[in-house]
Amino acid sequence: MLRTNAAVKVKTGNRQKVNVGTEVSRAGVVTLAIAAGLVGAWVITAFVAGMVASGGLVPMISNWFSAVIG
């Protein structure tokens, strides 16, 4: 019996359609979340620094009221 070898081309692939609008929206949400986190960290840092500079929570509140009222 004769044996013959044959070359066979096999195509494999995974094609997916990506919605560009969804990806852009996702990137925008991530960017805004990072920015909000940075602003929030800055606010907490500023609050703590103000409390330390004024000598505690009660003096900071009284100083705030005197600054707002005049």
C-alpha cells in the first residue's frame, strides 16, 4: 500500500466586532473616576492640613464661622 502525505492549510481565528463608542465611553469613565479620586484625596489632605494648622477640629470650625460671617 502506498502512503501519500498531503499538506493541509488550517485557518483559525477569532474575530470580534468592537463597538468604538462603548470603548471610548469606558475610557472616559475610567479617566473621570481617576480624576475624582485625585480631587477627593486633595480635599481630604487640605482638610487635615487646615485642622492641624488651626489647632484642632473645634478651633477650625470657629475660625471658619468667623471667616464666613466676618
